[in-house]
Amino acid sequence: MNRLFLLFLFLTATGLRAQVQYTTESPRVDDVNDTDVVIQRVELTAEYTIIYMKFQADEQRTQNRGWPFSIPMPRGGGRMGPDPNETYNTIKFEPTARLYVNQGERSYKFIRAENIPLERRRRVEPGERVDFVAYFERIDPGYATFDLYECRDGKGYICFNFWGVHIINPAKKTYSQRTPTKPRATPNSPTTPRQQPPRYQPKTTPGVGTPDVTPPVVAPKSETAVAAVAINGVTRNAKTKKTIGAVVTYQLLSGAESAGTGLADSVRSNGQTGTYSIPIGKRGVYVVTASATGYFSQSDTLATNRVSLNRDFDLVPIEAGATITLKNIYFNVSEFDLKPESYPELDRLAGLMQTNPTMTIRLEGHTDTVGEFDANVELSRNRVNEVKRYLVAKGIDEGRIDTVGYGPSRPINTNKSLKERPENRRVEMVIVKV
């Protein structure tokens, strides 16, 4: 009986596992509210977005003597317990939580949670680990980044909010609709006249007796032309909006037909109209970079499928006072360590400064308003200093690079909504001298 029960559990587990369409282990997260909680895995099924999380209570929050009343803890939503000599965390998950994609374009409701309460907060002892799971509605295919917004911080508690969770979630494949074939008529079909069988001559001598009908002429099958797929766009001056000629380089990074080791190729946009077209022979993810003399280069990563894409490039001219946002710079959450994904962008910046040996720049770091003001200022300062160290290691004189960290003090929007906060987490470069 026990063997049958174990076999049933095995079959059930494997059946549930088979329903998982895509899995992202330890997804990259741009920012997080509470550093005590991490996302371990994200699974996408036909019905759910399943997020596996881990809460690790800080072992050092064990003693805080001398306080006769409850006080908020600085991290993890913890509070002083009934015993003033002991501190602990309390956790729960708000059922009003939502997932947001494309800067708030769409939202997905919370369904249920496992191993974490939804009503009353659960006490977590110092050093204790809690693994829990949250189920949300299935994120539509094609959205590869989402924000998890659980709640708004308050009353001494910090919510489990994550910003920029990167997952594997490719778009659905589209197939061309075939024209249904006309059903073959049968001799007894009421709508089709009965076909007369061919008349044969009597077979009296060898070779005689061929049908008394002329065989039909079969027309050659016409091959359906495959629509050409391309990346099209226009290159312009970002300041004047006038079209300019540029070199557009492209390289296939990944896809079913590539291991990401292919060589880069390039096309040149028209000097008068600024238009360019990149023919796509293999579907996959391409990195495309537009470059022109006297302008900052600009790059983007584009996923191609069965339809053409349009991507315009507005290039910022290299002149004193120009400001450009370095969009492809990535850091670990709440840290200033550069991720390897940042190296291509910084290598292009180092090459630009080598080409313009008299140019000096100022790197400015910015954050959103989540967290303490002073901590955000320090974080922004450390991040731009890390960028400077990388450029110096590439041979750029450190005297040509100034750095400043503004933290949340210079937002480019109201900094209140899920859509606006990611825009404020940025590294900007200002040209001081050309």
C-alpha cells in the first residue's frame, strides 16, 4: 500500500512539473525594498506566475535592552517583541499584491500563497529561514521583466517589493494560416455531377487499349513567397531631429539557429533620409548599435520573429554640456558591484574617450526615493565611482572623470508610481569639455 501511495505522489509531482513552461533560477533583480527576502525561482505555467521566495531573519537582532515599549525595526518589517530584551521579525503577504509589466502597462492579480500567512503576521525568530511561494495570474508571453508590488511601507513594516525582475518568457510563436483544401467530391455527392469513367478501346493487340481521354495538364505548384523579415529604422540627430548617416552594426546573440558566436555585420543608413534596413536571415535576439562621427553611439537589444521591427536611433552629439543616460549599466541589488552585462557599454565609452583624448566627463548617479535618503546618496556615489574605476582600468586618465552621487534628489519625474521609479534609477554622463 505504501508503495502505491509513493508511486501516486511521484506521478502527481511529475505531472505538475510537466505543466511548467519556463523556469528562471535566481532571476536578476534591479532593486528590492527588503534585503532580507530574495526571489529564488520564477516558474511560468499555462495558468500561473509562481514566485518562490526566501526570507532570512537577521541573527544579530537578538538583544536591544532598555526599551520599555515597542519600536520599529529598520529592516525586514520586524518589531520589538513583548519581551523588551528580545527583538524579532514578523512577516505576512498582502493579498492585494500585484505584478506589473512594461512600467505599469498591465497588472496581474495575486491568487494564493503557501507557507506565509495572509491575515495575521507570523513571528520569525532571529536567524530563522522561511521559504514561501506566491501565485499570481500568468504574465502574458513576451514580457521579460516585471515589478512585484506587495504594499506600501508603513507602521514600522517594510513590504516585499521588487523592481525589475528579469525572467524567461518568450512571445508566442505565430503561424501563417493555411487555406483549407477543397474536399474531394465523391461520385454520389448530391452537389457534384457524377463523373463518367474513361472509355477504353478494346485491347486486341499489344500496346493498344490506351484511354480515350486526354490526360489533364497539371500546372506546376506555385511556391508561397516567404515574407522578408528585417529591422528597419531611421538615424537622427537627437538635438535637431534632422536625419544623419550612420553605421548600424548588428550581431545575433542567441536563438534556435545560433549559439551567440556569430560575427558582427553592419549596414550604413542613407546620408539624406537616415533610413537603414537590416535583413534578418536567422530569427533570434540581436544587439544593434548605431554609430556616427561626432555622436555618442546607441545600442539596443531586439528580438526578431516572423515580422519586421522598427527601431529609430536618436544620437546625441558630442559637445560640451551634452548629457546622456548610460542605459546598459547594471549593478547588484542595493550594491555597487558592476554586472558583466555592463562591460560592452563601458567599453564603448572607453573607446569614445580614447578617440577624443581631450574630452572630460562627469558621471552622475541617481536613485529613486525607496529607502533612506543618505543611504541612497552613498549608493549612487559608490556606483559612479565603480564606473570610473572600470574606465581607468581601460586606460583612461582618472583626471578626465569627475563623479557625483545625487541619490534621489534629482528625479526626472514625480517618482511616485511604479512606472516612474525605474526611470530615476540611472547613471548619467555629462560632457564637461570636448
